Amino acid sequence: MTYAIIQTGGHQLFIEPGNFYNIKNFPKTKSDTLLKINRVLLFNSNNEIVIGQPFIKNITVEARITKNFQAPKILIYKMRRKKKTRRKYGQRQSLIQVFIEKIELNKI
């Protein structure tokens, strides 16, 4: 079983090749674009674990953007009692969905 832990969008993700993942805080990019992510924190292949300090230099993750979308709306309601002050906010997080194609070890 091959897997890796990467850092992207301000978060850390446990990824495996062949799966779909949603990434927050990523600039809007066209669909079907190939991403190369080199911020790999941990890599495991056949029970050989490599841990970076903080990143592993010779491992890249290839991912393909499948779609850009927004998360469901979150409502924030603020109210001050006895003051007739009410405020309602809404926020939708921008997300991208990526398909992890492969995790490859680059020769140095």
C-alpha cells in the first residue's frame, strides 16, 4: 500500500493514488490541469517509511484537477440581546477536487 501525507491549501492530507480529494484555499484553476505537488511530509511504499524534515526533496505527487466548486453555504447569525442588533452573514468556501494519479520518486 502506497500513501503519502502532503501539505496543500494550509492543510495536511493523507492521500493514496487513484482517489479523489477536495482541497481548500487553492487558487481557481481550469479543470483537467495537471498539478505537481512537492510538499510531501511523509511517504510509505511497501512498509518503507520516509519522513521529511519538514519536506521530502525527491518525491512529487501528480494530481489532476477534476472540478472547481463551492461548499454548501454556512450561515452566521450574530445578535446582541436587548439592543435590537441582528446581523446575518453567509459564506461559501471555494474548493477544487483533484484525482491523485501517482506518487513518484525522482532520481537525483
